[in-house]
Amino acid sequence: MRLTADANKFGLFAFVAAVLITAAMASAEEDVIAIRQADMKAMAAAAKTISGMFKDSTTYKASEFKWAADTIRDRSGGVLSAHFASASAADSRQSKAGPNILKERDRFDRIASDLRDYAVALDAAAQKNPGPMPASMRMRPGEAMGGGPFGTHVRNEHELSTMPAEHAFHLMLQTCTTCHTRFRME
């Protein structure tokens, strides 16, 4: 009798533990999705800030431009890739992420890294230009945008560091479009 009662207590304990572990895992997955969504919203707001300064260069403030670039830099690259590290994080009902992220991991990671590279270039431009926005940060009339929405990678750091910041910004936006087109479900 005593053995049966102990076995029943152990079975009940194991069941409760399994339920709690499952609930904790589901909560952790929801937390990753919430953090990821907050990061995406922060990057979108930062891009909007930069866009506004290019639309009206008199609103340019190097510190705000740098803050926006750093916001994107800090949430892209490896950080962004880590948000999609598990199948459950990509397949949740709360997520708009496509399941192909895990199947095309290298491509997704490259896009996340490209996004970071463009943000780093924008940060450097803000550091070099603490006063009013100079013409050298702007694209010149007729300058090719480069890449298109399905080929947005600049091949090397030198090329990226010599292009106008506005061009790097457009490439960054194209990178966002590429990722959303390829890896986001509507």
C-alpha cells in the first residue's frame, strides 16, 4: 500500500512538473516573439527618423541620426538572427515569421548581417558629419540605387564607406524589403 501511494505521489509530481515546464517553455517562446516584435518596431521607428532627415535635411541632427542608426545596428545582425533560432520561435501563431527562415538559415543570417552593415555605415556618416547635413551624405541626381530588392549586398567595406549615407540608407531599406518579402507571412 505504501509503495502504491508513493508511486501515485511521484506520478502526480511528474505530471505537475511536465505541465509547469511546458507552460514555462511556451511563455519563453512568447517572450522571444514579444522581444523580437519590439525590436522590429524600434528599427522601423529608427528608419522613419532617418528617412525624415533625408526628406528635409534641415531637420538633420547628427546625434539623433546616430541614435537611429545605432538602434538598427544593435537589433540586427546576430541579435536578429538569434530571435529566430528555434522552430517554435518561427512557427508561433503570434508570429508573422515564415517557416522558411530555418530552411534558408544562411540566407536569413546574411540579410540580418547586411542590415547591420548598413546601419554601421550610417553611424559612421553621423560621426563624420556633426554639423548640418552636407551634400556628401546625399545621393547625387542620377546615381544608381544598386542592388534592387533581391540583390542588396554591397560587396566590401570600402565600397560601403565611400557611398553617400543616403545610398546606404536606401540599400538598408531594400534589405528590409527583401527579408519581409522572403521570410514574412502576411
